[in-house]
Amino acid sequence: MGKKTAKWHDFFQAFFHGLAPAKKPRPDSPFGFAGFAVSFGFALALRLYLAYLAGSWLDDRFDSQPYLLLLAFLIALFLSFWSLFRNFPQE
């Protein structure tokens, strides 16, 4: 009895499974969407604030104003909208 070797397809399927949209039901009331929007807004604001702190610190350290700050903002925006895409309720 030999050990079964993992295939690349199995690895990539397991790795990218976490990147697929979550299957969440739509909220029954408008307050469910309001809560979803508020949580997205707070998460976006927090990510942008942390991006500002990290980007400005990196710009001061490497004297590269404003490029690393802009890169940090772009990464924060990408992560926020990716999170929105991942967690958006679907039918």
C-alpha cells in the first residue's frame, strides 16, 4: 500500500476555496442591509486609517513621499472591496 500523492488540482481547489464568494442568504428586512452597509463602512474606514499610518511611516522611513502611502491606500481599498464581494448576501 503506497501513500496517495496529492494532485496540484486538489491543492489549488483547497487553496482558492476560501476566495470564493460565501453563500449567505439575503436579509429579510432593510435593517439587515443597513447593518451590512454600516459594517462595511466601518471596516473601510479602519483599513484606510491603518493604511494611512503604515504608508506615512514607510514614506518617512524610506523618503518616498507619497508613493508608499498611495500604494497602502490602494491595497486597503482592494481588500475592502474584496471583503464586500466575499460577504455580500446572495440568493
